[in-house]
Amino acid sequence: MSKGFSSKHFVVHEVSGNVYAVIHSDGGWQIGNSGIIDLGDCTLLFDTGLTPQSARDLRDASVHLTGREPTFAVNSHYHNDHIRGNPCFPASKVISTSLTRELIDSKGREEFESDKKHVKQQLTNIRELAERNQPEDRKYVELFQPYWEGIKESLPRLELCLPDLTFKEKLIIHGTEKSAILLGYNQGHTENDCVMFLPEDGVLFCGDLLFAGCHPYLGSGYPDSWLTILDELKEMNADVCVPGHGHVGDIENLTLMKQYIDILMENARMVHERGGSADNAAEVPTPEMFKDWILERPFYGVNMRFLYKRLLN
């Protein structure tokens, strides 16, 4: 499963020949998932993670698995857990859509400054929850204490690194053994998201357009057009779908993601029609089919408030 490589930040799964899904480990500082692909004469990394610490392990994993550091590193979107490992790949060409590069340079910098201001208080809050040792807090602490610890440790020496190469809608990287198709989509999880499809292997790296077995974060997204994008991704008929967060999945996980957005949108609409508030929307019980998904706290309530407030515009 790990192909002889070990990291506290992630576990490596070979999902097709020389195609590796890098899945975040609980307690690690990778946070989001990545991909390492040997195209034959070059190596491609999909998403560089939250911290330089985990990114250095990604670089070592690339050398271990493919015999070389990544030739290319792709940023699927601008969120911190997908881009902050960029500086650890000085020999790689970092690729994103042109809009994602702009967003890293604007919203990504805003997020960076916000983390500097709030990381100390966030860690204080979460450590207080850990000391309370209440069952309802335990999973939240397990998931988010490493997130904030990783940010705290990385911030003093971290600089944002912008992509070197950009494209708008489609870019194909041709290797001697296989090709990688990068596709940009507007107004999905963020203003712009990129996926990577490996047609010879039937593997689709979805970034945060797909969460598998965990509640997604909808708050920076566009639910209506996101649903359309998910339909387009399903039409690729991939055998394996690697999410931005959660376990390795397949086309059924794209269907579940659609159902999640649809059901929460409908529940928020019903609260609105009854004259309820955003708080009332957040109090709607989590639908039974999603009760076992992780990240219910904090994302379910955040998502319901976000979807309710959209109805006021």
C-alpha cells in the first residue's frame, strides 16, 4: 500500500500503474490529498499540501516512487492546504489556471495574513477543548489541532510561491508512457478549480470538487454550477476518483457529492420558506446518509448557513 515509503503526514496508494494517490493521515500536516504520477520521462505532482514539512516528504516520495523529483507540480485551486508546499519544489514548474494564480496572489495572501493573526488564538481554543476531554469535542480536536499546529510551525519561514505556468481551460502534458489532461472549471468549489484526468489509467484527480466520506466545505463555492461540473466529471467514466479530502473513491462518490449539495440546498430552502433564520438552517439535523461522514463539525452548520444566506440575495 505504501510502496515502501513512510510519512507521518500521508499514506501512498498505487491506484494504477505508476499512479499514486497520496492520502492525508490523521495527525499529519498534509491536510489535503495529492497525487504523484510517473508519466515516463517526467513526474507530475498534483497539489503540494499545507506545509513545507509535508511537502518535503512529498518530494522524497516522488524520488522513491519514480526516481526523480517532480518535473511539474499542479495547484488545483488557491486554498492553503493545496499550495503552501510550493516553495519546496524549486526545480519543478508549478502549474495552475491563470485565474487560480491570480487568486493565490490575492485571496491566498489574505488567507496567509489571516493565519498569522489568528493561529495563536485558534490553537489556544482547540487546546482548551482538548483539556475538557468531552466526547463531542474529541473528533474535532483530532482533526483540527494538527491543522493549526502545522500552520504555526510553518509560518515563520513560509513564503507564498506563485505558479510558473498557467492555462485557461485545458492543458495536456505528454509523457513517454502516459499523458495527463488538466481541465479548469469556473465557479465550483472556488472561483476556479482544476482537475487532472489520466485517460490511459481511468484515474481522475478531482481536487476539492470532490470530498469522499467527509463533509465538504461549500462556503467559498457556487453550488448550482458545482452540480453541473460534477455531472461533467461523471461523464469521464473514471474508474478511480481521488478527492481533495477523504478516501480514494470512484464515480459513485461523485454521485454522493451531488446528493449532498442537492439535499442541503433543499433543506435550506425549506427553512427559508417557513420564515426561519440562518441559525434555524444550521439546526436542521444532518441527513442520515451523511451522519457517518467526518468533518460534520464545523462544516455542516457552516454549509447550511451559507446556503440559507444565498437565498436572501
